[in-house]
Amino acid sequence: MNGMKVFHAQGKSTMTVGKRFIEQAENGKEYLLSVGQHVAIVRRTNDGKLQYLEL
């Protein structure tokens, strides 16, 4: 898909790696976050709040 970026990361703690990715989220964009067998759509609203849609 045009405009899609894929990031891969490894670390000792999925919480640390996930937090690092979420901190980079841009306002108004949606992200598909997959850790192990867990997947969620994450979006940062224009006022800076994070919203999660669990899949």
C-alpha cells in the first residue's frame, strides 16, 4: 500500500518496545501495533490523546 511504513523492533520487554513506538505516533494517524499474537489499532487524536481499538 502506498504510504505505509513498517517498523520492526526487538527488545527484552515488549512493554518497552511498544511504548517507544507509541511515543513516536503522529497526531491524526492510525497505527497497527502487533506484539506476539496481540494486535491493536492505535491512534493519537489531534489533542494528543491515545485511542486503542483492540482486535
